[in-house]
Amino acid sequence: MTADPVEVGWVPVVDNFGARLALVRQRMRWGNVKEAAESCGLPVQSWRNWERDNGQPRDIVKAAQRISAVSGVNYYWLLDGNAMEMRGPIQYEGPARRTTRGRSKAMDSAMADARARRDSNPQPSDP
């Protein structure tokens, strides 16, 4: 008589950004994608797409900084699945306010420069 094999159980696959996001959301006990995205200051639809379609953000570094700062998850693991020693928590000041009140001319100039760089970068759909 042979013994039944030992059941290992469910092992999460974390080879993509979306899978790691889902694990972070579960670990933080955020009830749904909307709660997770809003807690991290990220667009709800983007988070949903990253999790569902196994995609990743255009600026994955900034998104990982936000998520790491809020959740405490290892920043490097979130980026590529490999945890590395962190010297301290990732700091993220949050998204820039979208109001013009109290904004300096230097800030307006920096934002205009950023928009110019973004607009000058042709996308695959551009002719």
C-alpha cells in the first residue's frame, strides 16, 4: 500500500506585476481594487487593468514607490519579484495637487517642461 502524496496547497504565482499587486491588496485587507487604488493614490481602472491583464504601469517605479510607501511592501519585490534589503521605508510625498492656488511660477514652469517632454515623445499610435 502506498501513501497518498502530501498536499502542498496553493502556491501563489508572482512572476508578474499584476499578481504581486493582488497579493499586496489581499495582505493589506483592502476589500476591492477601488479601495486599494484610492489608498495608494492611483487610478482605479489602471490598478484593475494591471491585476487583470498582468500589465504594468508606464512609470512602474513611481507606482511601486506609492504602493510601497502606503503598504510597507518591499519596493524591490514589487518591481521584479526579488526582495532586496531596504535601508529604510520608501518615501513618497504623494501626487501633486491639481490646484493653481499657491503654486509658484517655478512649479508652473517645471510642469510645463514635463508636459512638453511628454508631448514630444511619440507614441506607437502617432503617425
